[in-house]
Amino acid sequence: MNKIIRQYHIPRKRYGQNFLINQYIIDRIVSAINPMQNQAMVEIGPGLGALTKNIVNQISPITVIEIDRDLADQLARNPLIKKKVNILKQDAMTVDFYKLSCRLGQMLRIFGNLPYNISTPLIFHLFNYIPVIIDLHLMLQKEVVNRLVATPNNKNYGRLTIMTQYYCQVIPLMEVPPKAFRPVPNVNSSLVRLIPHKIIPYPVKDILLLRNITKSALNQRRKKVRNSLGHMFTTKQLTLIGIDPDQRAENISIESYCKLTNWLCEQK
């Protein structure tokens, strides 16, 4: 894989390309994904095909989404892959996964080694399509995974935590050292499994409002909510809802943020 990278592709910084090269790690990831025939497997950012080759050895066809046209063309020419993949040459941020699910005739299993520079926006994009997703297996910066699994009163707890746990069960699977990639990143990585809840634990009536409330509160996470959410709720209203106005935003549970959202919806 090192030789292939040197000969055929110079990793592009603008796409955040760090290619998996460690076969032991690759095998563990494929085992964790556990691809099964007759499932709609979708890979985001296949790169040089490290995961792709191993997945299509077990099942095919699969769909891959690659923004880098040079890499997409290499995959299309690769004799081990080309007849086993459907290649979408586009930015995953522009993919309508509802339409993709409809075209494939079933719900999606999504996996990929995500570029660090777009991982958070891409996760939020994928949440728009939760009803057609069975599960996600994502390689992310370890710091991002720490945010996904955080709890209140933790420095990593934030808007990404709340929105992820609102939609999904979060299961960290394995840590991956920098030396497993080329070029070698400056950070550690982790593989995480996200399984959409069959029933949302704390459903809200307006998901955009939940996003706005958590954004307002957690942009000033150390402030008391009487201040960070003062433009939305009075102190009396917070108390009525069951929220201590003197609590800091970083200490408020997901359930409580959902209560705030639904209360505000009812006032409209």
C-alpha cells in the first residue's frame, strides 16, 4: 500500500486524505462492520480501496462515494474492484441518502474512514437520513469520538454529543494509532459504531429548534443557562420546566434539552 501511494497518488490535504495501510487494523475493521450479502453497503471516502477490497471479497456489489476523481478513476480501473462497486464521484455532503436508499431498494449500512476536516459536518448531514440507515461504522479522530460518547459534566460534552446520542446508540470499538495511516496524521483515531435508536428516547417536536437551543447554550458552555439561554427563556420559565437557572449548559442532560425544546414548541 505504501508503494501504491508513492507511485500513483499524492494525498491531497484539502480532502484530508490519510490512507489506512495496516492490514491487521483493516481486518479488524471489516470484522467489526460484519458485511452480509444482500445488504446495501455504502462506503464514504474509499481512497485507495483498503477497506473496499476486503469488503468486496465478502459481498458485492457495494456503493462507494469518492470526491477525488483521480481516486475514483483508479478504483474504476482496479481489476479486483471495478466489477464489484458502484462509484459515485461526488462529495458525500451533497448525497441524498434517501434517494440512494430508494435506488438500492433497502436501508443503508454506511462505513468509512472519514476525512478529519469534514467529519463533524458530515455526521450532522448523515443524521438527516437516520430513517434509512441501519448503522454506521466510522473512523474518526479520537477527540471526536470522545465527544460522541461524553456525558454531562465532562469537558467533551457538547452539541455534537447531544445530537448524536439523540439519534443513536454510540459504541466505541477500537483505537487506531497514527502509524496505521499514510501520511501519518498528528492525532490518534478511533472506530465507532452508531446504531440509530428504534425509538427515540426523548423525542422532540422540532429538531431544528433542539439544534438551535443546544448551539446557543453550548457556545457558552460555562455560563449559567439563565444567561446563555436568556434570549429564549426567562428564569421563571426555566424553573417551571424543571431546569435550575444557575446550572451551567455543560451540566444539563439531553433529556432536559429535549424538555426545553418541547416546552418552547408548545408556546408557539
